[in-house]
Amino acid sequence: MLFNRFKEHLDRQFKSLPDSREASDFREELLGNLMSRAMELKEDKSLTDDEIYHSCIDSLGDYSDTLKKLASNPIHALRDKRFLRDVLFMLTFALIAVAVYIAVSFGTGEWGLAAIIVFPAMAGIIYIYATAKVILSNTMLNRHALTGLIIGSYTVLITLVAFFVTAFATPVGPAKAWVLFPFIPFFLCASSAFTFVYFRKKKIPMAIILFGLSWLSVAAYLLVAVITGLWHPTWLIALGGPIVALVAAIVGITQKIDNQSR
Amino acid sequence: MAASGDILRGHTDTIILRILSEGDSYGYEVAKKIIEGGEGLIDIKDATIYVAFKRMEEEGLITTYWGDGVGGARRKYYKISPKGREVYLSDIQTWKEINRILNNLLIGGN
């Protein structure tokens, strides 16, 4: 039934908005307009329900600016029950973290070590929960401005953990473990590329490919040089990435030229 | 060919006021009247109309009320206010003047 489909569409669009009267009125107004248009299109017997649905949704146009304004109203946000629920959730979680810390510390007698382990672990859990919610919301609304950044932040965190483990828990030491850091820009490019392919269903922009491959070769050179101690002539590895990237760019541009000239 | 962005720029509010001066109306009906009056040159989305409605309501040019709906959804009706009628008449005078000047500049002869 069209009414239910429109309602579901609007539910998705308005999901991240506070339960304000203004948002509710706007939603109802859009639903009224959609149904008015749909009823008129129904009179044209040649159109299927699917065609009517898509035509009506298309007629709405881009109202994301209005949604942003409704979402960014701080007074509405404070009155929003979901906002209050999140605040209560955060407070409860903080109290649980303290309780877990005290329990672990009493149990083990390691007050300092427990603090180092329990609090970052609890912070990690809340970070995973919050970012998962944002990515889920982005996917529902098909807006991915932050998705690449969130995935990238995980690569940075994992690299940091890997550095501390390698530097202080293995014989490698910090003098060599630093070589993990130059991989961070590459990981950020990879996260961005993943977002384009998986979430946005689009091609990876050429700039990301060029920068990512070039940076990967630099990071790979540093890694090889640090491990082997051969700083020369392993620097040749650093040239590999830009060369591959430029060849890929030439092939890509040639294909575009061919497609345009057809 | 629909070039609504260029053609309508700066005139959306006046067009809506003109439509509402003929009787109360709701979003879809206003959009439909604009598209039909645009003779294929103008396309306008509900989002554009809504933004204009919102602005005009804040300026006191129009008022709103909920009316009976269709298919289970209510319609939000818009009504021109006395201030809206004044602004409309003033806009029309301005338009006539600009139209005369532009005619002179573009076509010449006067």
C-alpha cells in the first residue's frame, strides 16, 4: 500500500530528528502532499504502484537542508526523548565503568593496572557503540560524510595499539616500531576507498588512488629499510607506488577519452 | 527543458502569493499550478515550495491550518494574510517597473 510505503520512507528520513512539533508537522505535510499526488497519479490507470511511488518521492526534491535545520535546533534536541535517553545511557555506563574498576581493583589489588585496562576498554566499547550507531544512521539516510572518517579512526586506533605493543611488549622497541605510523595516511585512503565502494556504491576517486598508492610505496620503503637496515638502494621502492598510480591514471583517463569519443 | 532555477529565482514568493490570493491551497496543489503555468519550462520540487512557505510564514505573509486529507494523510493549507496581499501588490508594481526597464534594455525602441 502506497500510504505505508510513503510512511516508511519518511520514517527513515526523519529517524535522526528530534520528536519536535515542527519536525512532526513537516513530516505530516510531506505525507499529505505525497498522498495527494499519488491519488491523482492513480487515476492514470497505466501507472503501476511502483512507478507512482518513485514519481512521488522524486517530486519531493532535496529537502536535506530543512532536515538539517530541524536536527540542529538545540532547544528541540534538549527536549528530545532520544537525547535524554542517550544522556541517561552515558551516565549509567560511566557508573558501570567505575563499579567494574572498583570490583576488579579490589579483586586483584592492582589499582593502577586496573585503571589502565578497565577505563580504556570501557571507552572503547562506548566508541564502538556510538560509531556503529552513526554508520547505521548514515546507511539508513544514505549520507556518508562521516563514514570514511569513522572507519579511518579505527585504523588509526589499531595502528596506535600495534605501535605500543610492538614498541613496549616485544624486542623490536620504539626505535623501529615508529615505522608503523607512516602507514596511517594509507589506511585513511583505504578507509575512504572502502566507503566509496561499499557504502556509496561509487567508483573510487582518482585522487584517492594516486595518493594512496604513492603513500603506500613510501611507507613500504620505510618498513623495508628499517627491518633490513638497507636505506640505499631500497629507496627505489618509494618510486614504485607513484609509477603504478600514474600508469593507472593514464589507463583510466584513456578509457574516459575513448568513452567520450564514441 | 526545465530551467526552473533560473526562471523562478527571486519570484517564487510572489508566484505563491498570487496563487494563494485566488484561494487557500496546499503544497502539492501550489507546485502543480506552478508547473502547469510554467508551460514545460518550469519544474519545482516540494522542498523548494516548503522552504518558501516556511519563510513567508515567518514573515507573516501567510498563515496555515490543517484540513481534511486524502488517503489517510492530512493536508496543510496555506492562506494569504493581509500583509501578504500588500507585499504581493507591491511586488507586482516592482515587477512591472523592472519588466519595462528590461524590455527597453533588451529589446529597445522606447
